[in-house]
Amino acid sequence: MSQYISRLQRRSPATTTRLWLPHRRPRRVAMLSVHTSPLHQPGTGDAGGMNVYIVELAQRLAAINIEVEIFTRATTGGLPPTVEMAPGVLVRHIDAGPYEGLNKEDLPAQLCAFTHGVMQAWAGHRPGHYDLVHSHYWLSGHVGWLAAQRWGTPLVHAMHTMAKVKNANLADGDTPEPAARVIGETQIVSAADRLIANTAEEREELVHHYAADPAKVAVVHPGVNLDRFRPADGRAAARARLGLPQDALIPLFAGRIQPLKAPDVLLRAVAVLLDQRPDLRSRILVPVVGGLSGSGLAKPEGLQKLASRLGIADVVRFHPPVGQEQLADWFRAASVLVMPSYSESFGLVAIEAQAAGTPVLAAAVGGLPVAVADGRTGFLVRGHDPAAYARVLRDFADDPALSPRMGEAAARHAQSFGWDTAAAATADVYVAAAQSYRRHVRSLHG
């Protein structure tokens, strides 16, 4: 037996170290986010809810003594190799391909270079430096799969979005996800020691579409920064700060501008509403806050042209992405946040808006039925018929008390989605993954 253990130590010292450790919470996690950096501004390019998720989760994990090192691709020359984002949270920039001009769809060709950079960063550490790998999105999952095997650690993976689910819910004219992504996701689901799903529905989708082992899938709801997103000094003060009219109906779209998010459905709904109620034109304002992303880049002026064709350009205002503090003000200022998305793994902005005291009008897809309490903190619409959204907007226009009444309920509802709760639940998943990994290694080696 001692000769066998000696051979195992020479072959994989990190694995052997973990094989005999008692069950404990990981002390240091390697977190992977290949295609988008946690330092990027959400709402620009491919930066969105996943960026917020990683930033908030990493900081909360560090607060409970789990150090996090986030590996991400360098997208600008001259970036420092490492940036301390917060105490206990380090961002590592990895050179992989040209800094600029690469779309997310081009990145599979750079996974080898990214993996090489990750391994170089690890080479300077002792075996066992990382206790666990947590990858986000399928591109990161492939790097995490190799890293976890090389380092002798468990792999936890969060899909965030799934190709099969997106392809089943495409907007008209949108581009399907390629078969290579479907294959890649299937491989990661099989390889991971634990999978994190945002909702019970996402868990069922992993089981149904990717044959995930139900015992490996844990449901952890994302959170909201309750210190930042709160009603604060109210709607009137937020509108004054943003220069918005006090008595206007303001249905807000906030997010990446691409067909998947369906901002066009909001514009078409406003056009229907104004056709039915032309008297509302003088007291409606429709802010669209966000930047072009994904297949939306193919038509950079598509939404502005649509507003002109619909005859509502005079009531629509386009604003570039804003930081989290100002985004909270936009939520407070709005009468209702509108999310007509075709697919949402969860929809963080829905919880953020509600935490700020604003109801949500959303499509009944993905995690949005979990985020929004239909009829109490907002309204869910089945399908993407602009007339259905117009009917709800008319209710907000005709009943000025509806928005503040629902907003109070929304703020209470959001209190159960704090990031501290999400981090504690994620730490529990880490422990379960480590236990499962040790059992698997023992079964392999006797």
C-alpha cells in the first residue's frame, strides 16, 4: 500500500493531498471568466448580469474567508497582470489573442492560449494552492475542466445561459448558437463535480437538455446588492437628479441592446399604447439605457430607426450604459422596468429594480417568474405580443398609485435575495463538490 501511495504522490501530488484531508470549506478558489472581465462596465459589449454576479459573489466569498482569484482575458494592452478588486479578491489578466476586435464567437480559438496563461500563473505556486475551480459560462468551463484535472481539485460550473435553451427561444432574425457550443456545454455538464443553477427551472433544463445528474445540480438564486439598490430618497428625487419630468409615465429598458433582450418589443408596445391613447404622448418618456451587444452589433442604429418608423422617436431617449450607482437612480426614477426578453437565466436587473422600489413588467421566461411575483411586485406576460405589454402600460398610466404600491411590495420581495445568502449557499456547494470529488478519487484509486 505504501508503494502505491508513493507512486500516486509522484504522479499527482495535489490530488493525493486532498485525498486524505478532512471535509472542510475551500480556502482559495480559482474563478474563471474568459470572455468578460468583472472589471468591465455592465451593459457594454458582452458585460452584463454575469459580471455583476461574479463581482458580488467573489466579494461576499472573501468576506467569509474564501479567497478568490478571477482569471479573465486581457482586452486592452498595458493592463497590469493582477488587480486587487477587493480584499481577498484578485483579478488576473491573461493574454490570449488580440486585445481588441475579437467577438465572443471568436474566443474558442483562443482557449488554448488562455489555458496556457492560467497554467503559467499557477506554476509559481506550491501544489494545492487552489482548493477548487469555479467556472462561469461554457468557454470558461473548458479551461476549468482542464485546470481542475491538472491541479487535482473539484470543478464547480455555472452555465448562466445555455445554447439549447436560447435556440429554442430565438427572437425573429436572431442568430442561433452554434453546434460547437452545444457539444462543449454537454462535455462540461458531464465533467463538473457540481453545477450551479439559478432557479429550479434551470436545473430541470440542465437535466432535460444536457442529461445532467440531478444530484450534481444545486439551485442558488443570485442576489442583489441591497446597500446600493434601495428606494433611498424616492422617485421624485431620482427624477430630479436625472433631469426627468416628475409627472411622466416612464417605462424603462436597462440592459444590453440585442434581439435576445427584446427592447424592440417595448418600443412597439409604446407605439400601440399611443395609437390607442394619443393623449398620453405628452406625458410618457421611454429611456433605453445600455449598449449594443451580440447580434445587435450587426444593426447599430436599428433601434433608433425602429423608433422613427413607429412614430415615437420624440418620446424615446437613448442613454449609454451607466455605473451601478447611477443605474440605481434610473430604477428609482422609472414607473416600471420592462424586460420582454426571449430568454433569461435569472434576470438580475429585475431584482435590482425591485430592490430600488420599482415594479417590473417582464416576459414569463427563464428565471423571471422567480424574480418577479406576478400581480404583486410586477406583471408577467406570456409571449412577446406588443399589445399585451401595452395593456399593462396603460394600467400604470391610468392608475398613478399602482407603481408606488407595487414598488413597496417589490422592495420587500427583494430583501430575500441578498448576496450574503447566495455566497453562503455557494460555499455549501463548494463543500459538497469537494466531498464528491474525494469520493470519486478514492473510488478510482482504491
